Amino acid sequence: MDKIRCYSMESLLNCAEVEIGICDSDPSAIVTERVKSSLKHIGDICNLKSGAPGKCSTLENCQSVYSQLVAGNPPDTLCGFSGFEPIVCCPSSTSRPSTTTEAITTATSADESVGSIARQKCAEYSSSVYALVIPPTLIDKRPVNISVCAITSKKLIVGGTRADPKEFPHMAAVGFQKGSQEIGWFCGGTLVSERFVMTAAHCTYSAEWGKAAWVRVGDLNLVSSNDNAKPQNRRVIERIKHPEYKRPSQYHDIALLKLESPVEFNAFVRPACLHTGNTLEAQTKGVATGWGHVEWQGDGGSNDLLKVTLSLVPQSSCNESFSSGTVDSKIRFGIVGDWQICAGEVGKDTCQGDSGGPLAIFNTDHYCMYDVIGVTSFGRLCGSIVPGVYTRVSYYVPWLESIIWPQS
């Protein structure tokens, strides 16, 4: 029998290297270069193992199968492949039902108009999950589209552990510099476009260090060059705080940093999406990332990028945590649900995150993309029961859109 190109399911879904093998000797392998009449294409009708009907779709367009994959469960049924990308049988029940009344349709249309630019850009940036490469083992040297996704199939229920290479390509470090001194990376941020990083307003200026001057993206260890990362540094040319942010208040603690030149998207650098939904009812957890720096107070932090998954805390419970008046004038009106989100657990709070860094969830519409739901603001008392407080991104989407994508 001639040798043919084969990929194991694990290799395909975890973006690992593939091998040449004889498929008949490996029942778990998948034939990708032998044409079979049984293979289906995108849009074809298919059947799940249970017998239920479905439609062949890419992973990024099938929310239910993508969610199963993130949870560590392989797709029920494969239809075939588009290049190196698996086409899965997507259950018909996942299609969005049509609205039944004019009132509901009108409300939906109004809701969808908020954040429409951000959602459009999210879809655009999701194409960066794929890269055109020429496989060295193929006789045909035409480039093929492959995934550069590094999100593993493990659940993100972790606490203060090191992030994997390319796992959080939207993570940014915000740097300060006095004269000719070395850059101090004292805040975090989120890459949201080629030229903008979102951070906390209190991270735009330090009385000791001056204005935020640098942004680094694509890094894993801030001091090592042997960490399987491809960092890019950019000067900050403009710092745009939300107009309603007034120190020492912690309300509206959100800002944008404009970069001197665009960053280059690749497997290590890719924007996150802005969360545009009004509620987070279906979400119970979010993942915070950072190098563990708390403003510029010389607490050391970590050179390695860390990740921690946190439970979202109801507004009422969060307000009780701050009822002792420890932050008094900073939150005169308590935790305001429209503007802020609380997250944390006993002994596992956001010490591992950075001021200005992201609180994120998986984007359910686009493969291998994150939604940023919060910007780390304050309240990180390490090892305590006091939750962290995050600026709620969705409330500020119209303001963010007007600056990041003004021509849209």
C-alpha cells in the first residue's frame, strides 16, 4: 500500500506537528489526501452518532462543538477537512431560532447595533488564528491554511500557574522609563487592534516614573529570550483616559494606549475581542493573566506570564466585601454593576494578574478567540477573601469603538 498523509485527531485539535504514516496501521488516524466518496463538505447534511441530524461546518462556526473541544471532548462526527482544518457535524439544534414576535425582533436589532463595529473587527481578527504555510513534506508546494491556535483542550480551571506559549496572544505589558534607566514593566494591558492597547486609566501615569511609555506584546518571560516567545516592543505616543475618570476615584478606570506603529499579528500576537453583551448570566468564571505587578509599588511580581481562573462574584456580595470602608472615597457609591465586575476566590484572587490586565472568557462565535470582559482595577489583597474589581468593558464599548476604529 502507498503511504498517504495521516493526522491523528489529537494532533489536529491541539495544533501539534503531524506525521506521515500508513493509515490502515493506525485506526485512530484520519486520511486527508485520499479522496473518499463518504467525505462531506461545508453545508452538507450529516448525522451524529446518535442519529440526530446536523450540518457540516467549520469549528469556528459551530459553537456547541467548539465548547466541547475546549472542555476536552473531541467532536462527535467529522465530515472531512478543508485544507488542514477539520469540518465537523454541527447539531441542527445549535442554530439560532427565529424570533416569533415583532417586539422581540426589534429589541434584538437594537441590542445588536451596540458593539457592531467591535464584533465585525473580532471576526476580522479571528482570521489571524490561521496562517498560510507550505508543508515541507508535500510534493504540491501550494500554501495551505493551518491553525496557529495554542489553546489546549484542558479547562481553564487553574490558579497562579504559568501560561503556555501563544496561549494568551492578546496579553500586553505596559512599561515606564525614567531617563536612560531600564524599562519597568509595572502594568498589564490587552491588545485590541494593531495600534491600540486597552489598560486601566490609573496605569497611564506614575508620580515616580512618569507617563506610560512602552508596550510589549507577544512575550512570556519578561527577562528571558529562551521562552518560546516573539516579543514586539512599541513606543506609546498617546494615552487616552476615559473622560469621566477622576483620581482617586476608581470609577471609569479604563484607558487606551496608542502605539507608534502597528504590531504584526502572528501566532504570538493577536487581539482579543471586546465583550459587547449587556449581561454575563451564562458565565460563572473568567481567566485573569499577567506578570503579577500591582501598579508601580516595587512588589517584584513574576517574570513569567501567569494565569488564574476566578469565579465571578455577584454585585451584592462584592459590595459587602468593601463595606468596611477600606477604599472609602475611591468607590463612594459602592460597586456599580453597570461599570464594574468582581471576581475572586478565597486564597485564589488576582494577585497573579496585573493592574490594567484583562479578565477574559472564551469567545463562542470565533474559534480560538477571547472576549475581554474586564480591566483589572483594584482590590487585589493577596490570599484574602476580598475579590478583585474590574472595569466592565461592555459599558465602554461605544467610547472604545470611537477611538480605536473611528473610520468604521
